[in-house]
Amino acid sequence: MSMSLRLLAISAAFAFAGATFAATPQAGTAAPAKPRTAQQQRMADCNKQATGKKGDERKAFMSSCLKGHSAAAAPSARAAQQEKMKTCNADAKTKALKGAERKTFMSSCLKSDATPATH
């Protein structure tokens, strides 16, 4: 009787070990991947495009990219705004405007598409 108990115990141990081994994924095989959602795919794409960017620049880029804005539009719009600021500032300096008069001129200059010729 003790021999059959030993065989039963060994069989149970092997059965348990086999079930555990079958349940764990093999090192060489990959589990079937679920398809990515649209947001996950966008995150992966934006992350690839953001390589090389760090800190605030990366944060701003990722925010813009995830919202669906084009990557090239943001820097060119910023450059255009900076150029407009330089031009308006130079015009205000040329006209020797100061105080409230300068503030009004700068406001109207920055809001318009073209730099105002006179104030």
C-alpha cells in the first residue's frame, strides 16, 4: 500500500508541475499582442518623433502631437510671432513711442496681419 501512495504522490506532483509549466509563457515565444487603440498608436508615433527632445520642449511637442496638431506648424507659428514682435518693436523704437502710446501701437501692430505704417 505504501508503494501505491508514493506513486500517487509522485503522479500528483508531476501533474501539478506540468500544469504550472504549461501556464507560464516560454522565454522564446511571445504572447499574442492585442491590437493598439488609436490613442495608444498615436502615443507610440509621437514618442518616436520626440526622440532627441528633452524637458519643456519634449513636453510641449508631445502635448501638441497628441492633440493632433502638426509637428511643423508649432515652431513656424512661434517663429512668425517672434518675427512680428521684432518688427513691431523696431517700428515703435523708430517712432520714439513711449508709455500708453507705445502700448497701443504694439497691441494694434501685433494683432494685425501687416505692420501698420503710421499710428
